[in-house]
Amino acid sequence: MAAIVDGNLWLVLLLAVAVGVSLGLLGGGGSILAVPLLVYVAGLDSKEAIATSLFVVGVTSLAALVPHARAGRVRWRTGLVFGAAAMVGAYAGGRLAAFIPGTVLLIAFSLMMLATAVAMIRGRREMKEHDGQMRVGLVLAEGGVVGLVTGMVGAGGGFLVVPALVLLGGLPMSIAVGTSLLVIAMKSFAGLGGYLASVQIDWGLAAAVTAAAVLGSVLGGTLTGRIAPDTLRRGFGWFVVVMGVFVLAQQAGAVLGTPPLGSLGIAAAVGVLTVAVAVLPRKGGGRRRQVDDQAADLIASGDKP
């Protein structure tokens, strides 16, 4: 743990608990927190941070998977098919990352953070489950793409996997969340395997952060149902916006050679665009909310809409 100043170790472990809470509550979001934590608090190199985060998120996802499996909320066949394709993509992404500068990977990671934040703030669109049959070809293709993204930048977990499992795997939402943890674990370990060909990991630090994250996942599981899901999701989404802008500002200067204020300006512009996209109403959404509000007023006054 030579990279960590002694005073920062407890801060690293405390924030690692937050990584686990995110996975336990939301079924995703762990790598969104883990990579910035390992780079900016633990002081790791960008590629070592991504590789370590894959280990942390993989183990923590397995821990968070247990209660879902006990409750019967895991579709093993669909998860294993999707996960196998994702593992191939993740391993390839991990190997490709050796040829890409670390700053470029972190910029890609920050953009993934902002895309994730938009999805979280806006909420998932209503996803109509089809006839319940798994579309194997599409599942394999989607799994490979999601795995490739995960392997390269260490992000793109549950918030990409869950919609794919619903739309392509034919799973109900509750089962898709549980199954996504199996997929996340599989592709995280495959991505880690790709990175280990060119990156050395501080296994002592990785084990300590993982233990704290697993503790957080247990805590997150106990909090499920006590916090309004929409409130939690949107609040976390805004936090991810701030973190994404911060990471982008840190790395943009290194790649573009701009002074700190210039880099901050670029990142702020991207952040403003992200916020604008996040808060814009969906097509037809404004009218639908207006009708709902009018109906609520009529019901409150004792009339029927």
C-alpha cells in the first residue's frame, strides 16, 4: 500500500464502503466510484486503478448476488450466456487497454460517467418485456459490446446490462437486476485477466478495498426499500455528474495541453450539456405529466377525471 499516505488509508476504506452500498442498492455504479477513488485518493496509476476496480467490483458483485440468488431473482441460463459473451469482450478490452494512454482511458471513463448520470437522472424508460424468450444472438452481441467497454475503461456495468437483460433476455426488471450482478462479476474478472498481462496490482490494497466494499454491499442490501428508489437514483446521478466533470477536467489538460482554467472550461461545458440532456423532458413526457397532474387535482377535489 505504498501509494497511499497513512492518513488516507481510512478515507480510502470509507469511500470503498460507498462503492459497495451503490452495488447493493442499485445493482450497479460500483466502478463509477471505484476508479476515481483509486486514482485521486489512493494515488494509483490510471491503468492500475482500472484493473484494481475490476477486481473490487467483481468480488463485491458476487457478494451482492447471494441475497438475490436466495430470493430466486437470478436467471442463471440467461446470465451465463450474456456473461460468457461479456467475458470475451472484457478480456479483449483489457488487452487493448495496454496500447491506449492512461489519460485517454480516464477521459473515456469520465464520458461514460456522464452518460451513466444522464440515464440515472432521467430514469429508465418503460421497458416492455417481450414473450419471455431469450434472443440468443442479440444477447451474445450486446454482451460482447458491453464487455469490451468494461474491459477497456472499467465502467459500463449494471446500467447497460439491466436494460439489455430486460429487452433481449426477456427478464422481469427485478430478476434482471439480480442477474446483472452475475454478469458484472463475470466480465469484471475477465477484464481483470486482460489487464494482468500488462499491469501489476497491489493485492494488499485490493483486498482491503474489496473487504470494505463487500461490507458496504451488505449495508446497501439492508437499506433497500428504506430509501425512495427515484430519490436515491437521481441523487447519485447528480453526484456522478460532478465526479465526471472533475475527472474530465483533470485529464483534458494532460491530453490537450491546455492550462487548468482551460481544461476546467472544457469539462464545465460538457457538464452543462450533460445536465441539459438529463433535465430535458422526454418526448411526450411534459404533456403526460400535465395530464397526470390534472387528474390528481380532480381526484383530490372529489371528482373523477
